[in-house]
Amino acid sequence: MATLFRCDLVIRNALVFDGTGAPRRLADVAVAGDRIIAVGDCSATAGWVEIDAAGKALAPGFIDAHAHDDRAVLCGPECLHCKLSQGVTTVVVGNCGISLSPLVRDTRPPAPLDLLGDASHWRYDSFAEYAEDFSRHGSAVNAIAFIGHTTLRAREMGDAELGRTATEAEAARMKDRLAEALRQGAWGLSTGLWYPPANAATTDEVIAIAEALTEAGGLYATHMRDEGDAILEAIDEACAIGRAARVPVVISHFKCIQPQNWGRSVETLARVDEAAKHQRVAFDVYPYPASSTVLLPEKLRDDVRVVVTWSVPHPEMQGRDLDDIARAWGCTRREAAVRLLPAGAITFQMSEEDVRRILAHPRAMIGSDGLPHDSFPHPRLWGTFPRVLGRYAREERLFSLEEAVRKMTGLTAETFGIPDRGVIRPGAFADLVLFDPATVIDEATFEEPTRPAAGIEQVWVNGEAVYRYGEGPTGARPGRLLKNPKARA
Ligand code: CU
Ligand code: ZN
């Protein structure tokens, strides 16, 4: 009998979705070390670990295009159960202007920075220190990290001054800080111009800082200034910043908020398509008609439902409707909201029709925008990826399963420029997810938001098993903080 070639892992008879959108095909996949070494007929190869994947789908590990896991990636595999159980193997952190570095605090940071935690978690004076901590702790998933504009402002301007535009000198210092972080491996700049106090920043302030991206080749990701009435102007502003810095733009959690804007995704998608003729512009989306962030009393409206996700003074109110709380307290919604601060909330302010239209757009990447430290989180934290696969691809046939996988793998890796990930081919990193295409579905709901998905069977990161259905995270920490390809260090 001929000698067999030995490698670490062979997954046999899988329906391979390679991440490019190409039709599924029956194949074996062989892995040695952290890389895929063969795809096809591997009958002459034996693995130290052999998996029979008959009837199951094998895809590149999913890339969460929009996450707030800056801190979750540092606190052990259990903190990432919500991601691993969806098949996510790489997260994009530092979004919406909010990054854990470079900022050191001895007091609670102003909202929305406190989405990532109270004073005790802000201890990285540079991106290099954050990266060092990442390697010291090890993570179950890979990450790429943006630097938040709001973080830079808190660092260079001081809390009392955040409500105004930065001076030229302050913007220059933020640009230098960003440049330093990019040299150390950060992937780009993110803004959250919708949020007070960062909404005091002018377009020129952002451009002045974003110029650091030009040389480093970083991306500009933005929670736009407006996702409601003035959304077209906000898209134009995002594109103008991208053109000025000559870098690709990623519009975060693309949506149309507030009832009077429902249906406008026809216009907004057309605006992005028009811009994309002249510059690189992309967007991510999560598959739910409700948003979630810090509770901002000044943004409340009477015609949309609000559910509290956490509250520092009133933790007993998590999961409750703001209307019920106001009734119980005998006050207005706004007064109730003020009493709950600091707090977080889910807002039911989008239409399903817009969500579906945006999801189906060929440019749409899937990003969860999950908030891992919320005590009663939006279900997107645990459900986003299996919901797209099970509900929108399989059940509703909004697009093929091949296309669903592309939106969470190949397209995302290409948009962000992540080398050798998001595809199944020889030479690519062995970030893989094995799932049952007939049963995969989200189980997390607005009522029970932390239930793991069904049908995600096994997950590997850099060739190591990180998750098994029914058992949870394996405890392995093979994840890496990926450095922007032009980083010097
Ligand atoms: Cu976000
Ligand atoms: Zn955001």
C-alpha cells in the first residue's frame, strides 16, 4: 500500500463554499499548520485529525466587518462565545469612532466611548501597547483594528472641550497619533459623527486627521453624521473625506432611520453606486430592523419603541421598554431616559424592507455591530451571521448561500485588504467554519438575546479548533491581531 502524506487536519466530502461566490462543490480540504494546503481530492492524504463532513457546508471563517470587540478579544475565549458560535473567525474592531487605544483614563469616559467599559479598561497609551496586550493574552479570533476619532479627541482635547471643533493644533496632534498607530499596525480611522460630542467635528477636522491614512494606505470607516433626514448629505461627506485622503471608505451599519425615511434605501444605495464609479466605497449591514447603542435622551422620538440594554444606576431595568419604565416612575420618557444614564438601548427605527434591500445589494458586507458588554444585548451580537445564512438566504431566498458566504468572507477580506483570508484555496490561512446548510439559523431573539446559533458545528482559526457545537469554545487562542500590510513594526 502506498504511503500516505500526513497533515494535521483533513475535512472530507464537504460542500465547499470558497468565499468568492463561486458555486459550491464537493471537495476535501487539507490543513497543515495554520494554512490550507489542498482543496479537492485528498484521498492520498491522511490527517492526524479526520472529519467526515458529508452533507455539511465548509466556508472560510466569517469576518465580522463591524464589531466593538476591542475589549472582548482580550478577555478570553468565553467572552467570544457569541462570535465563535456564529462561525466568526476575524473581527474588525475600533468602529464608530470608538477604540480602546490610544487613551488612558482614570475616570469613566464620556458616552459613547463607555460602550467599551468604565475607567478600568482604558490603559493603552499607544496602539503598540494594545497589540502587546493582545499577544500576551491570546485571543480565540483574529482581529483588525481601527483607531477611533472620538478616542483621539478625548485624548487630545480633554472632556470639557469635546463639544467644539478641534483647533488646527489639536487636529495635527490627532493626525500624528493616528500616523503612529498606523505604523504600529492599525488598519485605519473610524468616526462616529452622529454622536455628541464628536458631531462638533467639522468635515475639515476629519480630513485633517484622515490625511495620515494616505501614506499608510489605511481605510476610513464611518458611522455617518446622519442616517435619517440628511443621509444623502452624510454619504456625500463620507465620500468627500475618502477622496481628500485618497483612501477607501466603509460606511458602517448602512440603514435608513426614523419612519419618515423608510423606503429611502433606493436613493441611498443609488448614491453609493454613483460614488463608487469614482472612488472606493463599501458598506456593512446587520440583518435587523432595530439599532442599538448608548441611550441618548436628546435623540428620543415618540414614534419609535426603545428597550433598555443596560443602565449603571438602574441595572434592574435592563430588557424593559422605556415606556413601561416611564409609566412605572410616573414621568416622561425623556425624564426616565435621563435617570437611567449612563445606559444603553435598542431602538426599533428601521423598516424590514430597507434592511432586505440593503442586505441584498452586491456591495453589502455583513457586520454585526454587536455590543459584547451590554447586559441585555441586541440579538445581533449572537445571531447576525446564522440569521443571514438561515433566514435571508435559505428561507427567504433573498440571495444564494454562495452569495451570503461571500458577503461575510471574500468580499470583506477584499474590501479591507486582509491578505490570504476570506477564501478557501491552497495557501490561504485555515480559518474555517463547518455548518449544516439545512438547519443553520439564529436562535437569539429580542426576548432571549444570548442564545447560541443552531447549525454551526465546528470552527477553526489558523488551523486550530476553537469551537464545537454543544461544547462551546475549546479554550484555544490561536487568533492574531493582524497588522496593516504597510505597518513598519
Ligand atoms: Cu458600531
Ligand atoms: Zn455605529
